[in-house]
Amino acid sequence: MSTQPEVWQRGPIAGVSPLLQPVAHALLQAREEVSALMQGFPDTLLWEKPAGMASPAFHLEHMTGVLDRLYTYARGEALNADQLHYLANEGKAYLDNDIRQKMVQAFGEQVDRALEQLSKTDEATLTHFRGLGRAQIPTTVIGLLFHSAEHIMRHTGQLLVTVKVLYEK
């Protein structure tokens, strides 16, 4: 557990609009918590589903993928073939060396890409229409960015409980 204050209590994130600070804070908080939580977690438990709930691996993959997808939609773009493939395979068990480390690193790198996009997001575009998914469900740039923060924090909490159930350090 960190002895530092939560990210939002440490002040503004340089280069990010004041209106998007809460999103940046939530993403950075999630990255810190996930990194600390997964330190030393055994790869052999990544695909376990206690009580039929989602596995730690699913949460890690989903958080990475959902950030990528929501930020794609926020840019007004459609998902590409690689993103659709990633989505179709989230949570499907596979073996790889240092898989936990790779998943945590992939999430951290996706947070970095999200922060870069936040820093380039013009406040004047926050209420612009964006269509979500193939159905083009109506939303806005700020709706997608806000949802990314709350969705990531929801999965961070679920990951925390799942990891604690599977592996009490």
C-alpha cells in the first residue's frame, strides 16, 4: 500500500485540461494500484475464476482493451481489425512467459497513451457527438473519457477483490 496521498490529492497532471484532471487522476490511480496489487501474484492463478467471477487476467486485458477502444471512439474513429481481434479474445486463457508482468505493463502503456490523448484533447470538443460501437450509440467526447475513468476504477476494484480471494500476500 502506498504511503503517498491518492493521485488526485497530489495536484494537477501537467498538460491535461482542468476539465479532464479527474479522468487523468483516476487512470493514474488505477495504474498504481494495479501495479502494486499484481506484484508477486503467481502467473498460475491469472486465469482462475473464484465463484465463477472474472479472472484477474480478464480484468487486466479488459482494462487495457477498453481504454484503447473508448479513446478510439473519443477521437471519432472506428475500431480496426486488431482491436476487434483483441476484444474477441479478452479473457481467453493462454500461456506465455512472464504473462502477469506483460499484462501489467500493457495496461500501464495504455494509460500512458490515454494520458497523451487527454493532453491533446481540446476542451471545445468535449461536448461533440461521438458514436459508440457499431450501433453508434450517441455519446460525447467527455462521456467516453469520463466512462473510461469510472470503468477502469470499477475493474480495478473487482481485480483487487479477486486477487485477494485467490492469493493473500
